[in-house]
Amino acid sequence: MPLYPLPKPRSLIIAVLCVVLTLLSGCSMLRLGYNQAPDLAYWWLDGYADFNDVQTPRVRSALAQWFAWNRRTQLPDYAALLVRAQAEAPADTTPQRVCAFEAELRERLDTAVDRAVPAAAELALTFNSAQLQHIERRYAKSNEEFRADYLQIDRGQRAKASIKRAVDRIEMVYGDLDDAQLERIAKALPSSPFDPELWLQERQRRQQDALLMLRRLLAERAPADRAQAALRVHVKQYERSTNEAYRAYSARLTEFNCALGAALHNGMSAAQRQTAVQRLKGWEADVRALAAEAAP
């Protein structure tokens, strides 16, 4: 689990996946949250696109189908991944192993996103100019929210917020940290390459690219296959930015996160590692229960 967030997509195109990942990362009410996810995803998407009466049932139907597929085909795999994590949690790890696990998570995200692309493309071709303006305004609002969360003017407050985010993520898995561990985190994070200003610039560039793509597809009255191809190209740019400097930054951040994540795990006590095992086991049980509820 990265201590600093790696660059993540937050565009309309894969918002469904963001909702899922948010629910799965919290896990305290995983089963309830997952069962409510189609409605939550709809309202999240509607906040961007302001769906009309014709689009609304189509979006809800697409979301229901996507979650049914995810429940039936993907949740068993997620459960198996949690079993592996339980087996590895008691032992020390390495930065390479942490990065390998992160890569596996990204592969699963890619699979889930690819499944969403056809429905997203079909929906995008029904947008009108007013909806694109609505998306642009919502992007601006999300950027202000980002600034409030990551770009506090007072550097001390910014550092304090970063430490709190890291501690919250770690304690979600390992339970309470002791004073020495908290101090270790506070001393390590200032050396991170994490740059929220650079991340915001990349977000804004991607948002403008998304709007340009949508406007082009609508102006050209693109067929569905071309819209899907354009969306897939756009989504891939979240994994590999077209900005060479940002790609290099992302690689440095990933390397730092993997090294620090391994070091912190290796500094956990046996009791804390056992807490991690038990929490992973609980999440596995929830995921298996959700998968068992899939329609035949």
C-alpha cells in the first residue's frame, strides 16, 4: 500500500473503477459498500455528466452489468490475492516484492477498466455541449478539492496532512503504530519525491485531453469502435503519461513507495503483522461472500 498516492485516474471514463477501489481500500463495511456501489457510482458519475432522462437508465443498466461481471468473475481472484497476502504478511519483504504486488494490482485494474470501455464509449457519444461544460466545471471543482487536500499554503500543515494520510493507510492494515514507528514515518516522508503540484498539473492536462477527445468524437460523429479505441488510448496514458518528465517522476515515486513500504513492514512487530493477517482474512471472507451472491 503506497504511503503517498501514486498517480491515479479520476476522469469520468473510469470513475466506476475509482468507486470500486475506494470501497475495497476502506473495507470496514466492504459487503454493504459493494452492494451499494452501483448506486454510489451512478451518483458520482452524474455529478460530472448531469445525465438526462434518456441516459440515466442506460447508465444504471451498464453499471449493474459491470458489477455483476465483477462479482462473478473478478471477486474470486481478489479473494485469492488476499490469501496470498495473508501468507506473506508474517515474513519480511523486499522493495521488489512490494513493487511486484503493486504491478499485480494494476493488472487487475486494467482488466476492470477494459471491461468498462465499451459502455463508456457508447455513453460518451450521447453527450451534448452542455454536459461537456458541466464536466469541465466539475473538473475545476475537483481540482480545488485537490488543492485543499494536498496543497496547503502552510508547509507545516501540508507535511502534517501527508503524515496523517500515510499513518491512516498503514494503521488500516496493521493497527495502531507505536511512537517509534510514527517518528520513523515522519522522518522518512520529507525525502519522498511526491510532488502534489506536478501531480495537479498532470491531472489538469489529462482533464483537458479528455474534454478534447470527447469534443472531437462528437464533432466527427465517430462510430462506436473508433470511440472505444480513443478511450483505450486515453486510459493507457494514465498508466504511462505522454509527458516524459512526469513518467520519470512517477517511476521515482513508485520506487520510493516500494522501498519505504518494505522497510516499514519489516519494522512491524509480530503482533502487528498478525493484525494484518486477521484483517486480510476478514476482507477475504467478505469478498468470498460477495462472490457467492452472484447470480448463476
